[in-house]
Amino acid sequence: MGIDTTHTLILGCGPLAYHLIAVLQERRHQIKVVGPSAACIDHPIVNLGIEFIPYSGILMDDLQNAKIGDAELFLALSGDDNMNTMAAQIAAQIFNVANVICHIEDSSKREVYEQLGIRIVSSTDSVSKTILDSVEIQT
């Protein structure tokens, strides 16, 4: 019996993506990363045996070059909220990727994006909650 793998496509190659790649590989994900050449080529992710697709400047082309239609999980983790939300919409609505998660920094836009049907994760919300929980413990 073969080992099942999950085909995962990640947009962006910053610290969050790098951390998740290591964990997802342990969980048998086959990972491709779309990102800017300058940021990703010298990044340690290239040593993790993942396929890297450099940005061409045209998001739809980049996602198609990465074979987004084969992805079972798409993580939009670039440093650009607008790019992440656009990519998440493309993944979910055009390519019918079953599991799409979009990271945003500006949590004030969360409600708008969620109304568009995008599953949002905000590090600003998570860090704020952690800080407030710590403050409550201290007082």
C-alpha cells in the first residue's frame, strides 16, 4: 500500500512559509512554492527538496505554472495582503482547490475578505490575542 501525499502549493517564501514547509513535509505534503526569486533562491527552503516557481509578475500565469489545478491545499502566505487574497480567490473559485487558506496582516479587512468566501488567518489577530492573554495573566 502506497503512502498518500497531499499536493500543497504555497504563495510566498517568508519565515511563516519556511516554518510551515518543514512541518508539512513531516506530514507527507508534496510542496511547491511560488515566490520572488531574490527572496526565495537564497532562502533555506531551497534545501528542503521543494519545487520553486519564481514570480513572472503575472499571478494567474505563476499559479498555472505551479499546476494549481493539482493542489489539494493552497496557502497564500506572501507579504502582500492584496496578492494573497487575489490568489486565494483564484485558487478557490477558478481552480476549485478544496482547501484554501489566506494569510493577511491587516485584520481590518478580514470581514470583507470572508464575505468573499475566503478563509482568512491573521497573524495580527493571533499575536494580539496572545499578548492580551499574557497581560491578563500578569494582572
